[in-house]
Amino acid sequence: MTTPTFTEEETQAVYRAIHERRDMRHFAGGQVEPDVLRRLLDAAHHAPSVGFMQPWRFIRIRGQALRQQLHRVVEHERVLTALALGEREDEFMRLKVQGLLDAAELLAVTLADGREKHVFGRRTLPQMDLASASCAIQNLWLAARAEGLGMGWVSLFDPAEVSVLLGLPEGAEPIGLLCLGPVHQFYEEPMLQRERWAKRAPLASLVFDESWGRPSDLFDSTSSSTEPT
């Protein structure tokens, strides 16, 4: 059986989506057509999962009242996080999360209840349910970028409060609020890098050979500083 291959153009499109994906915080309202949203969720649902457990659950937040409640929960945590940051408090408070109110779609991503029964691949690494759900979010994110839509992952919230608002069963756990929809433009670089909050580390500093800290021979001394995208 011949394995289907990607054309050069298709291959480059995959890499383009990866490098041009951004964590968006500014949205232009509008809407996401139902067939597009179904495609995005289908892309998420085709993510890999340890033991094929498929731990992701998506809740579409459609009511404005619930959006407002979730926004208040996020704003409360944003203030507490700013206080915990100390000298960077004012700098952090300039980073807004209005996408919860402005984005065309708001999706809550949760881990399913009953995950403890899935032992395959999790006996010593139980956090692989979160890793699997993160793969689903990444799939959705890349597909959204390919569709010309922006997405932002909000994790500034008290899980217990969000669980109550969403009526989650015991054992389920919220891991993200995804703001999704049209944007005026995509950031040329990651927003937190643009705001001088942090910058992408050189790839060569994160790849080792054989053991921790041993530089990989994939990179020579002249390639240790990769350009961030």
C-alpha cells in the first residue's frame, strides 16, 4: 500500500499555520459559520490521546449572561495573579482578556469525568489526560489559523468556580476558555513577546543529546540563536 504524500505546497501550508498561530486577545466580533466550527471541532477530536481515552469535552458558551459571569471570574483571578507577580503587577494588568466578551465564539474545554479508569499510558503519568486534551486544543488552534480565524486560550480562573458555572459533573475539570473568531489582524509576533513580557528561547538551548544539559550536535555554535516567530 502506497503511503499518501503531501505536496510541497501542502507541507509548507502546515508549517505556515504552525509559525503564524498566535494566542489572540483582540477580536472583531462577527461569527463563525456552523460548518466551519464543526470542522474545527472535528480537527480537535482527531488529536492523539494516550490509550485513545479522548478526555476532551467542549462546552459552547452561547448566552451573554454566562459569558459575563465567566469574565468576572477571570478578572478576579487576573487581579490576584497581578498581586502575586509583585513588581510586574502594573505591567501584567495592561494585558486584557476582553476576548471572553468580544470573540464570536467562546468554548470551554474540560477534562472528562471518569478518567481514573483509563490506566493505559497513565499508571505512572496520570497527567497524560491533560497532555492529550492539550493536543486537541492545538489541533483546533492550527485549524482555526488555517481558516483565517483567531483563537486565544484563557486559563486565568478558579477551576472550582468555573465548574459550578458550567455544571460539570464530579471528576470533570475545566482547563481552558477558548476565545474564537474573526480578528482585525494577526500579531506579527507573539503578543507577550511584543509586550516585552518574555521572548522565545533559542531552540538549541532546549535540545540535548544523550543526557540533560549536553548540547545537541544538531546545532552548531552559529545556529544557537533561532529567530522567534
